[in-house]
Amino acid sequence: MLVRVLLAGLCTVDQVQRVAEIPAPGEKVRSLSMDVAAGGPATNAAVTVAALGAGATLLTVAGAHPLAALARADLEAHGVDLVDLDPERPDPPAISAIVVRDSDGERTVVSRNAHASSQFVTYLRSLRAQLSQVGDELPGCVLLDGHHPEVALEVARWARERAIPVVLDAGSWKPVFPELLPLVDIAACSSLYRGDDPREHGVPVVITTAGPDPVRWSTADGSGAVPVPGTRARDTLGAGDVWHGAFAYAVAQCQGTENVGDLPRWIEFANEVAAERVRHEGPRSWTAAVAKMGEVLP
């Protein structure tokens, strides 16, 4: 039976320029390469889930603007089932301008997050209809990034009613978190996260990632850290998103949070997949390399 992950959150269009050096203010440089791909935390995580061999369903808002077709084509090519909750939206999708330094893969990102649509009520109704059609093919895990907050809350409540583990990508604090965190089973925070401690809202498992440094975890029964594999980084764009996708895949593959004793192994697996991602240049060149990694997860 195919393992499935349901993801809900942001979908952007990423325009990525690779350069020898990131330009200083007022400086103009020539890029070494240019790529256009779908982006956003939940979106990149969905691509990761699909690359690992699981079913990935992404609930997001893309819309009817011509630029959205770029994201749709990228996700279709990489096996992600896109559910657009506002397909007639005429506005352009959120766009990210990204510069990646060739020597070490470090990147700068200028972006604007998605804003609520005038058809918000309509696409919430669409969301409920989509969730009602899931039927017996329930996902093994739900991953949320906190964007489109009403959608995140609806999906989290739906998952909680069905005892489906909910993982939150808490890269940065969002206003919806006080309401969302009590519905979350695992909060995976970045080292840049600044906000309420998820434990204060009843989250039983809290993880903190910190780039190349060990990933820390804590539960009611203990805590620990899992080292990150050493590697030469060629492109760090979306590495955290890839980590979250791989972690959600591991949770789904291993039958959810009742096996929380496997937490260090899930983290180790996500670390390995993210390390593989940063070894490759470009937003999607890494997917073929991780295609067989899902097979080694016990």
C-alpha cells in the first residue's frame, strides 16, 4: 500500500540565479545559471515526499495567473498531486527572487508571502470538499507550514479527528501558532524560530534544526541530539524544506507517532536526505539522488 503524506501551505514561484559572488548594493553581476521552480516550505517538502516514493498531496493556492502555470508544471513533473483551493484567482502567485553563491551554496532570498484571497470563504469550502473525498486513503502524516492559516487550522482539526499525526514546520513564528500548536504532534523549529515554546501549548515532541549543527529533540521522556552528516554544500536553497519533507515521510512510513521511540532514526533519515540535497546545484537536481533513500528506512 502506497504511503501518503498530506501537505498544506505556501506555493511560490522561485526564480533562482547562481552567481560567483552575491552582489553588493548597486553592483550588477552576470549569473552562471538560472532556474524557475515551484517553491515554498510545504511545496518543497511535497517534492521531497514524492521523490522518496510516497504519495504527496499538496493543498495550496496557486490560481489562474500565467506565472502559476510554471509552478503547476514543475510539481506535475515531480509527481506532486496539486490541489488548488482557489483555481480562478487572477492575481499572480507569491514570487521569490533568489541568489545562490557558487562557492558554498549560500543563498539570499527576497520574497513576499501569500495573502488572503477575496475568495477565501470559497476556497475553504473547496478544502472541506477535498478533505471529504480522501475517504479510505488516509495519509500517514500531515505536514503544515502555517501559511494560509485558516487552511492550516482546518487540516489540523481534520487530522486530529482521525488520529493522523500532524507535523508543523515552524521555521518562523506566525500569528496562527497559538491556535494551531495545540493541534500539533511534532513541532520542528529552526534555530531562527522566535516565539512561544511549543511545549507551552501542549506539543509533545519538539525538534530544533540548526543548519550543519546537530538536530536537537525533546519529549516528555527525554531529549537528545542527532549529528548532521558532513558534506560540501553546493546549494542550500530549500534544504530545511527538504528536511521537513523527509521527516514527514519517515513519520508516515513508520506508522505515526505511536512509534515515537523511533524519533532519533527519523531525524537521522531527514538529516541524510537534506545533506544529499545540498550536494547538488539547482532546485530539483537532487531529486533523482534521493529516489532510493526511502527504501532504506526501516
